[in-house]
Amino acid sequence: MNKEAILLFLKELRDSSDRIYQTFTEGSCVRLFKMLHIINPEAELYWSDGDNHSITKIKDVYYDIGGEVVEIYVKQREYHLVPKKNWSGYFLMKYSELEDIKNKVVVEKYFKP
């Protein structure tokens, strides 16, 4: 799957519900990685303790539900590759509507053409 197709997939997913962006930035970010990994097995999982958020790297491009994540943001927020042997622990996370466990992510990380 090429970059344009991935971005189109993410756009269609975002546009499917008013809650999709919130869902995949406040708990289910690793679930999005799992979906991208299913359709693109070379996808890699990256995590930031500072953002409490995961992103997906495919062919040197980083993505999350908002689209392409710029590399400078990845470096500034100290995202790191999660080894495949450690993925299962991250797979436990999911979106919740309970206020006390919501996660937040800022939006200035996205690529702007």
C-alpha cells in the first residue's frame, strides 16, 4: 500500500464518524496500528511516553489517525520503536469514555503540504 492509499484510508476512516479522531487519539491508537499492520505487514509500532500515544511507520513515513506525522515531531516527542516481542502489552489499550483515563494528543504534529 503506497502513501497516498494509506492517507486516503485514514481520511475515510476519520470521515466515518465524528468520534473516530477522538477514539484513535485517546486510547485506541495501537488498534489503528494493528489495522495498518494487517493491510501492510511491514508497518512498525512507535510509542511516546510524553504523548502517551502510538504512531505507525511504513516506508519511512509516520502516520496516525490525523494523517502523516512529521519527523521533527517524532523526534521532539521522543517516539521510539517498540520491538515486536513487546507489542502484546500495548494491544491492551483501547478508547474509553471515562474522563479520568482519557489520553490527549496535540495536532501540530501533522504534515501540511
